[in-house]
Amino acid sequence: MKQLIRNIKIALVVLLVLTIGLGTGLVYQQYQSQTELLAVAGENKASLRTRYAQAGSIVAKDGVVLAQSEDGQRQYAEDIYVQLGTSQLVGDYTHHMSNTIETQYQGEILGNKRGITEQLLLDLAGRGLQGDDVHLTIQGDLSSLAYQELEPYDAGALVLMNYKTGEILASVSTPATEMSNIIRYEDIPDTALFNRALNSAYQPASTFKVFTSAAWLTSPNFQPDFTLECSGEPLYPGGARDKGHGLMDLNEAFAASCNVYFGELANKMGEEHFSEFLNNLGLDKIDSLDRLDVRPARYDISAGKNDAGLLSWAGAGQPVGNLIAEETPLHLALVASAVAGHGDYPEPYVVEKIVNPLQRETRVHKADKASMKRMFAPELAIRLEQLMIHGVESSESVQYNAAIPGVKVAGKSGTLERENVESYQKTGLWMGFLAEPNYPFAVAVVVENVETSSETAVVAGRNMLQYAMDYGIQ
Ligand SMILES: [Zn+2]
């Protein structure tokens, strides 16, 4: 009898402890989820800090902690270059930036998006108030190096990805600023909160010649041996011109980035075929990266329909007049990926898995089962790859700066010259990839307000491909 009473007492105590434990977690997390929106609407700093006191971490693929809550404080990457190189992507718990991991994964990070069973299990283990960790495909080391590549320039962006799996290894935008400035909302350089890698509208300039080539190669009017004597003068009133390249075929025109040649290709194939080709690329439908918004690409060259001069500029990739061509560095990296993948590119992603406080993993993507999309027919992509490899191998090309000894590098550069502004107003672009099965890396770089040609972006891109090889696949 005594034994029984003791057992009953123990059972009651256990029940009581459980009830209190369960209650706290459930009630607290429910409260959190009900008031989640307040955080976005400008909750005061003290209450935000409390909310994030036990929030989960944001972790890079190489184990570098990008955000964590320690001693009740939200902290960001310890290394300043990693912090600067991931600031617009990771985001701030104060939500001064909205298109970020901190904001879009807030429910997981605070732990208030769980099912009731999972929450009860966590409460039982005494971890009910902790948030989940978000593991990214981003590498801390590569983000730091990418930031340093862009640092010399006023502004720019860089996307480095694995073209077999779709993992984004680095996505960097400059200017950037320390997280402490963002949280205080003070001393923020102009546009430092804007994520150029995902949300800018860059004009592709001569990187567009990959599309002009592809459209020409699939045109009913295609002539394999078409050559042209480039004097530099436009072939149509107000049309595409350049410094003059002499006798050009497709290989040499691509390497030299001859505007006159590519302008003539646009006219030979015609606006209708060229437009149809651009519309079928599918890049206008890429408007997200996991839960992050991406500005979709836009191509509209219909203004060149009855204007041969304008159409020739479309072929050269300089969207003058009412021609429209704009895309983000992410789109540019996907074009490089599609050529590298012999026409197919993987769905890009940045969140690999969510891990709860009991180490239960929810995989967001499976790297071994990338879902592939087709941009080019396989034989067309192989021809484009040849052109891009030849471009880098040609000592006549600024892209020669992208060569890495012993490795096949493919690429296309571009320089955008803005009209009616000072000479010191060019944008340099480069997309490239390693045509090496063991190093499936593609990169896109844009640097703004540069003085000379695209050598700047070319060199930054080459360096990133080299770093990606050095650091390997994690
Ligand atoms: Zn030319």
C-alpha cells in the first residue's frame, strides 16, 4: 500500500512537471507565432531581442556560423568578410531587409512553425523554446573571397554555383555593410541593403552574344560558313558598330565580341525567330530562389522588328532605344550552367536543410536528385561551349585573363557603356564555367563604374573558379 501511494505520488509529480513543461513551450510558441508579424511591423528592439534569445542558427555549408543567438544576443559571422559577403542574403533579425533568410525563414528560426507533436517532443526534452537551425549551401570561405574580389569596385555582384546540383556556393552583393550598422539602421552606404545578385536588372551587354549565337545556330537562315569584313562602321543607319575587326567568322567574332558581325546575324535570322528563341529560354519564369524573391529576366527586342539598325544592336547585346534585355547575376550564372550542362541546368537553391533542436533533419533539396530544366538542345549547347572555350583560349580576347593553366575554362565577357554619362561609367560582366566534370562550377560577375573593359569582371570570375577548385566540393 505504501509502495502504491509512493508510486502514485511520483506519477503525479511527473505529470505535473510534464504539464508545466508542455504548457510553457506550447503557449510560448503559439504566442510567438501569433505575434510574428509584429516583428516585421517594427517591434521595439528590446522585445525583438527577447524573441530571438533562443532562435536557431544560420549555418554555411562549410560549418561557418552566419547567424546565431548566444547569451540572449543575436550575432552574425565572426569574420568581417564573411559577414559582408553574406549580409543581404542572411539578413538581420530586425528585418530592415525583407528578402532574406532571417525574414523568410523566421518561423523555423524562432521555432513557431512546428506541428503539435514535434513541439510536444521538444518540450519533453526541454528544448521547446529553441528554434531550428537553417543550413545553407553557401560557403563561408568562398563568400569571403567573393566579397574581396568585388571590394575594389563601387558596386557589383557575384554568383558562384555548382552547375550539376544547383547549390549556390556564394551570392554576394556590394556595397555591403556590417550587420551592427544594419541593426542600428545607421551609417548604411547607399544601396548596401539591396541584393544585386538576386534583384538587380543588369543589361547583359556582350554576354548576350551567347543567345545571339544560339538563335543563329537554330535559325532556318543559318549559314555555317557565313563571314563578314568588319570595318567597324555600322551596316545599317544607327546600327551596331565597333572598333573594326577585319574578316570575321562565328568563332573569331565570338572571341573578339564583334558587334558588327552579331548585329548582322540578328538581321539575317530576323526579329521573329530571335524573339521566339528568347521567349523560349524560360529565364523570365525564374523568379525565386527557395523562399527568396528573384527579379525575373526580361527580354523584348520587338522594337527592332522594322528597324534593322536597332535589331543589329539587339544582336550585339546593347539594349539601346526601346530594346529590353535585363537579368540578374543569378540568371547569368544559370545560362553558364545550362551551357556547361549540355543544355540542362539544375533548379538553383540556397537552403539545404532545416535541423530542429533534437537534430531531426528536414532536407529541403537533395543534391543527388537535382531537378533539371532544359535551356538549349544538347548539340547546340556543345557548340556554344566550344565558342566559349575558344573565347577564353584566344589571346586576342580580354577573356584571355580567365585562362587557368591545365583546366578548360569557358566564358563570355561583356561591357556595358552607358550613354550620356562620364567616360568612367562602364559596367563589366562575365559569365564562365569550368568544362571539367570534377569541378562543376559556374560563375557570373558584374562590376559597376569601371574605367576600362570587362577585364575586371573576367579576373574576379577566373579567381572565383580557381578558389572553387581549391576548396573543392563540400
Ligand atoms: Zn567588329
